[in-house]
Amino acid sequence: MRNLVCCLILLLTIIFLMPTGSGAQEKPIIIGAPLSTAFLYGWDAERGMKLAAEEINKAGGVTVGGKKRPFAVEVIDTRDLEPGVPVAEALLAVEKLILDKKADFLVGGPIRSEAALAAMDLLNKHKKVSIATTGNLTPAYTKKIAENYEKYKYCFRNSNQVGEMMKEFVTLLEDLRKTHGFNKAYIMVQDVAHARAGGETMQKALTEKGWTVIDMKIYPTGTVDYSVGLIDSGKKGANVLFLWMDMPESAVLLKQWSDMKLKSLPIGFVNAAEQPGFWKAVEGKCEYLIVNLCNGGNAPAKITSWTMKFVEAYKKKWGLEPEGYGTSSSYMAVYQLKAAIEKANSTDSEAVIKALEEIDIMGVYGRMRFDKKTHQIIPSFDPKEGAVTGIIQWQSGKRVQIFPPKVAEGKVLVPPWMK
Amino acid sequence: MEMMRRERIDRGIKVRTEGIYAISSIREVLYLLGPRLILIVGMISLPFILELAPYWKRVVNIMCVYSLIALSFDFLANYVGLVCLGGAFFVGIGGYIAAIFNVYLSFPIYVSIPLATICGAIFCTLMLLPCLPLRGVYFAIVTLMYPLFFTRVIEALNILGGTNGITGLSSFPNQYVEEYTIIIVTLLFLFGMRRFVTQDIGLVLRGVKDNDQAVRASGISIAYMKSLAVFIASVMGCFAGAYIAHLYMWSGISLFALDFSIIPIASVVIGGGGTLVGAIIGSVILVPLSEILRAFGTFRIVIYCIILTLVIVFKSEGLMIYLQRKYHQFERWVKV
Amino acid sequence: MGEGMSGDIPILSTKGISKSFGGLQALIDVSFEVYRGEVFGIIGPNGSGKTTLINCITGFIKIDSGTVYFKEKNITGWKAHKIAHEGIARTFQIMRPYYSLPAYKNLIIPLWSPRARKIGGWRGGGKHGDRDTVAVDILEEIGFERDSKVPYKIASTLPTGYQKRLELARCIAVRPEIIFCDEVFSGLSMSEIAGMLPLIEKMKSDGITLIMIEHRLRELFRVADRVMALNFGEKIAEGEPFVVIEDKRVKEAYLGTEEV
Amino acid sequence: MEIIVYGIINSITLSLMALGFTLVYSISRLPNFAHGALYITAGYFTWLFINKFAGFPYPFAIIAALALTSIIGALIYRFILIRVRGMEISEIIASYAIGLAILEGLRWGGLRGMTFTLPTFVTGSFNIMGVSVDYQRIIIVGVGIFIFIVLYLFTHFNRIGLALRGIAQDERAAMMLGIDSDMTAIVSLAIGSGLAGFAGVVLLPLGNIIVEVGYNVLIFAIAVCVVGGLGSWGGTIIASFVIGFAQILTEFFLSSHYQMVVALLAIIIILLIKPSGLFGKQKELEERV
């Protein structure tokens, strides 16, 4: 028995002494990235950031106070997308980045909206600037900044938010109504605060526009069977299925939809369907599914000259197309940070905040400008005015951008059995 | 040349069986109080030692929170015989009630935490009252289901801020107040419980564990005794919940997360069930270990579980009892 | 019914108690009366419902029908701890000491009970400190000297005989008026039983009524004033020990019938 | 109409999940908290066999995966659970820790994201009485019933099966008759894990293989077993129908987001009213005075 206890203590001492320092030639600017690396929104943001940092360092780094300092990306696994893990774990990771790894800026931010909201108070306490790029879409995030600017001015978000995306979807559905005469919608959302809020705003907006919203079903996380809702929608002649499913079980819903050959077009947020590999995973059953990737550039498209360059660079470095929400926004966040630091010519939080509010660069998905009061990226349908969204449709194995019309790559296809 | 052999003298046997020992010399006093003093001085001085690594102060806070929950599990399971797998239930209720007092009724922090502890404890005891007569595996499974059930109810009814939770709780005035509240409270509860367990009431609770029929036969109602024990355990749990809600200025359904149930149980098992100090030692080992392993990403859970299984299988009595035995024994060479 | 030893009203009387577990009729219409300060024996072959009767009276099992009066107070259906609070203590057929506690600490629990505290006084052990000394006194009464190792040994390490006596001590500590002794003599050696007899005499003199269930009739008859016999849940005889043993039906119950 | 059809499917799914857990608990009194992990391991092994070793026919992949999962189940008992057999808390913690280790090990080993799925046995769907149901679900119902029958036959007319039931009733008596309780426990855990794996292999093609499903499966399994009475197979099957239909009805009439609440509410209510469950006959509850 003695030897077991000794080897246990030996194991502990080795781990304690593991060197954690990082080489320091020109003192690098450290970007902390609290991401849930075991999930899509986590690792694709991480890849976006590393790609951007690598490109900037190759191009000579950031000129601050006369010196050329490289970026160093420190990623910590927050596990905050796992259901059984308390948010305190994510906040602990954020603090580890700030205090232990001495991160100057935070990019990506905790992914789950409740963790992101909780982290805002933490950022204020430690006076660290953070750009949230992936995962959290709740309008509450920017509302808090607007209400309490002095306290929460350190938080920025360079990806779209729910209210804006709802407008995009309504305009898309309006176009479909004109072209295909759809007017009956059936809403199925996951039982999560921002998804339910999205479902309710969609229901209100569509009924104003004259649509008949048959029903709204809310599914708790972990539901494995959607047959009752789908059959109900088929029977009542719904021709549009509005979905908001961030949970992995949404693949079950898609498979059932295509097996039942329902006469309705699925549109909305399906976290699982953003990945290029999804097509093979469901054996092509996600054909005709329309998914919103929140920001342009997460799928091959020609929004600005930079978009295709970014897609090629991503494919070369990581071997596959940009995967989903969070890739292009994280990539751009690093570039925005570089522009702001060079404009403020220092890494001090106050100066960088002022600079971030003024910078205006033409990015991967349109013109990137932050709203002074809410620190939210200014969205628009025209890449020259603001950040453009990226709604794609799965067409024979490819993700084709179909919205906004100005940058659309293809037309909306309707399943043959619907005609 | 006379033969020498190692003779092992176990001072402890006399101490353990008798339970009474005369303290004669200062050396004897030191011998007994030594470990306790090291623990107290160590815990009090932690914030100063960690001045140079500020992040680890936060880890110490979390460690104390987990050790409080572990203490309440250890007391309930090993002294009263109620195996409650739902430690997260106490934490969740404590956190939510603290948020309600602090945000909705805007009580200041030094009022909302004690109030939340008491109300939370009353609420938890009332909720657990109907399942007190259950025994063994059944009580464990019901209490495991309580936090999951509350998560789903809050999520379905979208009350108390739904899945977003309640934000904007007021935080502690400054760093040291934050640390010292939790450290002092943990030590208070630790030594308070050790004292309580040897009191007459504590003996009655231990009697309930041995066999409750005998307690019933001597005119004491078990239901009252068990609810008293659950109340004490939930006071500790709810304080931990209220504290962590204020520490992170946020409380939401993930306070009911499974981690708040499993890690305390693991630290009690590793630290040594039955000795209340075991819970503290268990979390002193487990929480910083999980922090160090964070660099490994999800692999750290695997290492965590493997260590836990090894300890359960090979050293099921726990570290504390093993150390106690070793502390009381020593060998010396004796002429044959 | 017969004249009691002292006073005329019975301290405990049961009327028509019956209890069935599923189809099995454990007790059929059992009524008997016990007077203060009397040692009342209950005998009968195995499975005649003796322990079930005690469980019913002391509230550990719900009674199907019938009533139990304790000093003119109807205590049918009360919870076990309330009945014990009234003053009816019991020992268990399978001994139930508190294994993890030392012998004298075993007595702290009954001393802490509301009944002991209500009686209070020196014997009741008012302040915290007293309870330990009172516990050791009771152990001394039972026969474990104060300075011997026995009171301080952990209960589980005590031999069976000692544990039996510890059960009895646990009952005495609650200051009861009636004690149900469930096979206290079984498993004891002759010398230990001899040691118990003066203890029972002392309890009788303190005015505690004893209801003893026993298989060892010779020892029981040396102590019991009156005896009742049960067979398959029915009361078949009651009265002086030697009268009952001669009763034909009791012989039949024990030895089986001769008719062919 | 669809309530009945999908009610049955949902109930059979639940019973498949729970059968392994009940079998293990009824025979060796071991609450196998690693049940969800074995469910996912079988799915992952099948996926591995199909994708990594090209040309491995689907049925062989399933059989190989089930065999592997049963061996893992037996090993878990042989090296870990056998030492903590008597102690309740340690049993639960040990089996839960192994389950967690396997699940997180798989997640660390690469089982991430949504791209891991198993092909369905037969694709397409057809209508029963106006309700369109796909073949995979019909196969599930067929397989479910087949398993119930096989289990019934195995335990009633087969020597090992009778030995298993002997241990289930009274361990000491069975040991006296020369049945080695540890060997039976290993067999029972192997069969239990095999059943868990089987449920995985049959049910996972509906969706995709994710680690979170492992935790949900464990909760559903416990819900069904506790409601049906720990340790009674009949109880489990009937309880899975009760909960299965309750979930579908709540989704149909009340509203879908109370679905998960129903399962958890069922456990708490049943345990408070009748701890031994609908059909269970737990000796330890009625404490013999």
C-alpha cells in the first residue's frame, strides 16, 4: 500500500512543477480565449483566431510605441457548453486567463449566453477589454452595456444579435412568400432562454406580416423524438418550419423530417447543420435546409474581396472550409484589435476602448464598425454599409449562400416533393 | 552481538479504544493539537501566501465552497446515515434565494447571505421532509433527482430569469473580505461539527444511523431527528450556494449542476468518510488538482475519475484514517 | 378478572387485539390485563404471535382492530415514540445496541429523550455533564462496575450477555413504568441469568411492571406472578404459572396432541 | 392516432434503455451508473469498425461492438466493483466515476461535434393507419419485443438464467447451493452492458452519437427502473410504457417543454408514495422489528 500512495504523490509533484512559462523574445501581446474547446463554437473560433494571429505575426506583428510586438493566443477550455458544468467553472477560466496567464485582451468570450453575461461583471472588476465573437446572441448583452456604459464599457461584440437576425429571417420569408406563396409557419425551438425569445419575436413578427403561425413547440434539451410535432405540422399544412435547435439531438429532427417527406421547408438556426461534415453525417438528409451562420464568411461566398482569401487561407491551414458561426467573427476580432491598438498606440484598456469605437475597416463579412453606445457591430444587408449575415442552404452537399440578395451565390431551392 | 528487531508501538490503540487519555506533558499536548493547529494556521495564512499568485486565491475560495458541501455530505452520510447525492440542491436553492434577496428585494450583501442560508435551509428541509423515511439507495436516487427536477422546472416555467439566470448581484466589498468570510466559516463549521457530533444531540443522530428502531423505542421521534440533521446539512450547503452566487455576482440553473454533487462526494471518499476533516482534506487535494490539470482540457476529467476509482478500490477507508493510523504508530529498534 | 397486587385498576389492558399479515392471522382477539408492579409472563411456542403482540402494543406495527389502554388512556395507534414517551419501554428480540458508540454513551440517547428530561432531577441528568455520570451509575446498577473496562468499550465489542443487559439498561434509562422484555434470558449462561434475577427483583421493588416473553419457563416461573399462554395468535390460558402449565391446552400447544 | 403509435415507440425505446440497468440491479444489487457510458461505447465502437476498417460489414460491426462492450462490463466488475461490493455509497460513486471516465475519455479521444452517426438499418418510411413511421422505428419495436421474449426464455428455461434468478432472490441461499455469486455478478454485468450496448446500437442511428446522450440515457434508465420497482423486470417494462405514454401525452396536450419534467416528477412521486416502486418487492424496506 505504501508504494501506491508514494506514486500518487510523485504524480502530483510532477504536474505541479510543469513549466508554464512561454518564450518571450519581443514581449507578445497576449489574447486570452475562454472557449469550450470540445464543441463546434469553441474549436472553430479557436482556429479562426490562431489563423489571424499567425497571419499578423508573419506580416510583422502590431506596431505599439515604436516596437513590433507579436500576438500570442492563450486558449483555456471553459467546458461551459456541457450541461452538467456550473458557470463558475467558466468564470474561473476567465480569471485564470487574466490573473495567471496575464492576458491583455479577451477574444471569443465565454460561449454560453448566461456565462457571457456573468463574465461582464468580472471584466469590469479586472478592467480588461473583451470582444465576444461566438455563441452568445442575447440582446441582453448589449442592452446592459447601453444601460450601464461606465460599468460594462469593456465588453464588445462583433457578431450579430438575435433581434437583427429575426429581421433578416422575416425579410427572407417575405421574399419566399412572394416567390413561392408560402404563408403557414410552424415554430419548433429548443427550451433555452434566447431560443424561446427568438421563437416568440418570430411568431409576433410573422403574424403582423399576415402569416398564419399554426403552433410553437418548445423542446427541452435532450429530447430524442420530434414525431408528434412534425406530424402535427404536416397535417395542418405548414409550408415553413422555423427551427432554433442548438442541441446535438436536432439531427434526429432533420432525419425524421426528410424520412416523412413533409411538405415544409426547414429554416432557422441548427447548430449541428453548420459544419461542412454534416452532409455526410446525415447521409444527405439535410438537403434544402436553410441555416443562418450569423455572420458572412463562415461558408464560401464573395461578400468582400477578403472573404474568399480568408476561406482559402482557412482551407490551407485546417484542411476544410470555415465550419460555422464564430470562425469569421473571431478571425476579424483579432484584426479589429490590431487596428485599435495601432490607432491608440498602447495596450491600455481605456485607450483601446476609445479606438475600438472609432475604427472602421472593411472586413471578411462587410464594413466593421462598432456602435458607440452598445459596442455592438453595426449590421446591414449591404457589405459596404455594415456587417453582413450569412444564410446558406444545403444544396447537393454544398453550403450555398442565399441571403442577403446582394451577395447571394444561388437561388432558394424547394424540395421536389413539395410541388 | 545481540539481535535487534523492529518493534512497532501503536500509541493509537489505547487512545482509540479508550477515548480517554491523560495529557501529561507539553509534548503530549503538541502531539494531539499539532495536526489541528497546522490546519488552522495554514488555512488562515493562505490568502497571504497566495499574494504572489492572485489567481490561486480564487481557487482557494472555490476549494472552501466545495469543502463546505463535502462537510455537509460527510455529516449526513456517515453520521446520520442519509446518503444524499443531491448536494447541488442545497447550493442551487441557497444561490437563488440569495439572488432573490439581493436583486429583487435589494438587501445588502451582509444581510442577504445569512438570510439566504436560513431561508434556504428551511426550504430544503421542507422539500426533503416527505422522502426522509426512505432508506439507502432510494434516498440517494431521490436526492439525486431533486436538483435535476428543479433545473427543468425553472427552465420550463421560465421563472427567475429562466436559463439566463439572475445577474447583477452585489459583490464583496474587497478581496480579503471575500476570502476570509469563506475560510473562517469553513473552519467554524468544521470544528463546530466535530464538537456537535460528540454532544448529546450528536450522539442521538449517530444512534439514528446505527439503528433507528432503538431510538424510536426510547421515545425520540426519528422524523424530527432526521429533519434536524437535514436542516444542519442544508445550512452549510445553502451558505456555500449563497457565497458562490455573490462571488460571481450571478446565480442561475447551473448552480444545480452535477459537479456540485459529485466532486464533494469524491473529496469525502478520498479524504476519508466519517472524519469531518477528511472532507476538507479531500477538497484541498481535488480542487487545486483539477485546476492544474485544466491545461489538459477534457482529459482532466478522465484523470480525476481514474484517481477517484483507484482510491475507492484500493484505499476505500480514505486518506485521513490512513494518516491518523500512521500518525499514532512509530517503530523503534528493540533488543530481542 | 383477578385482584391485582396493589390497587384495583390495571396499568395496562388490551381488548380484542387482532392483526393479520396478508392472509396469515397473527393475532386473534387477544385481551389481557397487567397490574402495577407485577411480573407478567407471556409464553407460547414459536410463531404464536408473542413478538407481534409486543410490536402492536408498543406501536411498531399498526393494529388491525382492538384497543390498548395504558392507565385508562387509550394509546391504540399512537406512534412508537409517543408510546415510549408515555412510559412503555421495550427490548428487542434481536439486540439493537448502538454499535459505533461506547457502552455508557449508548445510554446517553435514552437519557436525552424528552421523557427523561421531563422527569429531570438528579436521576434525569439535568446539565450536559450529568448524563455521563448518570449513565455510568445505571451501568453499575446493571452490574458493570464503574472502574472495570466494560462501560468504556465500544458496544459492538461486548459479548452477547453484556449486550442483552445493555438493552435492559437502555430501557431503565428512560424511567419507564412498564418494560417489555423480549426473550431477555435466551442465549445467556446459567450464571448470567442468576445475575439478572436480583436485577428483576430490584425493578419490581421500584414499582416497574415487567412483561416478559420467555422460552426458558423454569427461570421465568421463578420470577413471574402471572402468566399468559398464546398459541397461533389465540390466548389459550392465563393465571398462576403452575396452574397454566398444567392446563391441557397449553401442554397440547407445546407437546402436540396424543389423539390419533 | 399518432399518440398510440409514437407512444409505443417511445415506450419501447425507454424500456430498451432501462432493461440493462434493471437486469444488473435485480441480480447483483449493483446500481450500474456506468450504464449510459456503455450505451455510447457500443455506438462508438460500431462507428469505428465501419469507418476505420473499410469494408467491415455493418452486422459484424454491431456484433463485435456488443461483444467488446460486454467484455468491458465484465472487466469493470472484475477489477473494480468486486472490491466495493458491500458499501452502498462507494458502489454508486465507483460505477459513476468509471462511467464519467469512459464518456470524457471518448470525448477527449475525438468523439466531438455532430459528425459521428450510424447508418440506419433500412431507410425510408411508410404509413401505418395514416401515421408515417420510418422503418428504423419499426425495427426498434420488433427488436424490443424480441429481446423481452429472449430474456423471458433465458431466465426461465436456461441453467445460467435460473442461477441468475437464484442469486437475485437470495444471494446467501444461492451461494450455499454452489452458485458462485461473483461469477454470476460478472455474467450479469456482462449481459447488462451487452443490453445497454444493444440499445445504443439500435437507438443511436436515429440521431447522432454524442456524449451528452450518455447522461440522459442514465437518467431515463433510473427513472424507468425506480418507477417500475428496482429489480423487477416486469415492472420496468410496464413502467417504461407508463412514462413513455405520459411523455407523449404531455407533449400532445399540455406542451412539449414539460416533457423532461414528467420523467423526473414520476420518479419523485412514485418514490414518496411507494418506495419499492409499482411492482418491486424490496425486502430491506420493510424493516423486520
